[in-house]
Amino acid sequence: MTVDGWQELTSERGRLFSPIGLRLVDDFTSRSAQGRLRAWIDRQVSPGVWAPTDLAAVFTPSGAITWPGLGRLRDPLFAAPRRYRARVSAERYRPAYLESADGVEFDAPPWNDENDPNPVTRGSTDLYLYPAPTYDFPTWVRVLRGFVQDAQGAPVANVKVHLSNAERVLSDERGVFALPLRWATNGQLIDAVDARGGRSGQRTLSLPADLQASVTITIA
């Protein structure tokens, strides 16, 4: 300490970086996601093989999740980036990444207090969460409820069921979906696309009959 007050010691300063920030967005409302949310990080141990970590996620006031300090090493100069995968669980939603992957993959470049990561991540990325069958839709919204199956009648998860580009959801592990129909008209096509399996199916919307009972869409 100097006679005039505290003197900042640059050697004592610490910096904190994170290679990822995900802003959780409710795809139906375009606002921050609601309800109970959880998040995890997995580390890639070999191509296609992931191991869970005990790294805790931080939820920010703006509705984003991040993992501060990820990639920090004592000596980062000759270290290679590490590959990670973020996963999210939400009681009212299906994360959009489930359409084609089990998580959001990213690299964590090494860094420490003297060496910034390269590149430095600036800002968060929107992660859209599609309404799950348990989503609490407003009472005025028409909702098409149904089931996605394959040609053998088995349920298919993570199928994107959508009406044009206006409404979209993903089927859950039971093949069940709940698609809002805010702007739908009778006779429009409902598309079901299984990006993982390269299959698809369609249904012609019949209103109001399709709102009275669960419908089935078969993909092949």
C-alpha cells in the first residue's frame, strides 16, 4: 500500500474467460425460457466418445448459461484446444440441437492470466427451445397433438414437426408432440422430418377435426 492509498499490482490481477455462452430462448414466445432448467458439459475423450464432467453451469440474469474458466491451464502455450459438448434439460422444452445432435459441440482454447484464449468468445449464442408436449400454451392457442411413428409403428424421437416456417416442435422420446397452430388454415400440410434418420412424412391438416383427438404421422 502507498501513502496515498491502494496501489494496483498487475501481477495480482486475474481474468476469467469462457468459450461458450448460450442464451436460452423460448421458440414460441421469442423470450427467455421459463421453468426448471439444467445444463451439463461433456468432454470428448475420443471421436464420438464423451465423458461427463462435474463442471457447474452458471445461469446469468440475462437468461444465458456459461461455464467460466473452461480451458484455463497453468501452461497453455503449447496445449491444444479441448473439445466439449453442452447439454440442456428443460421441463417444458426440447432443445433445438436434438434435431440433429445430442448437444452443442465447441472447442475450448487454452489460456491463463497472462495469455488470452484465441479466439476470445464475445457474447452469447441463441439456443432455441421448442415447446414440449408439457408446454403451457395460452388457452386461446389451437394445439395439434399427436404421435410420430416409423413404418413399423415404433415411436420416433427428435422429429421436427412443423407448419411452414411459422410453428415448429420436436417429438419427445415417446414420439409425442404438441404443435401450436396460431396461423394455420384448413388443408395446410404438416411436415415431419427426421434429420438423423433421413426420413420424413406429411399430414394434411383437417380443422377442426384434428384438434379433437391425437393424430399420427408416419415417416419413411
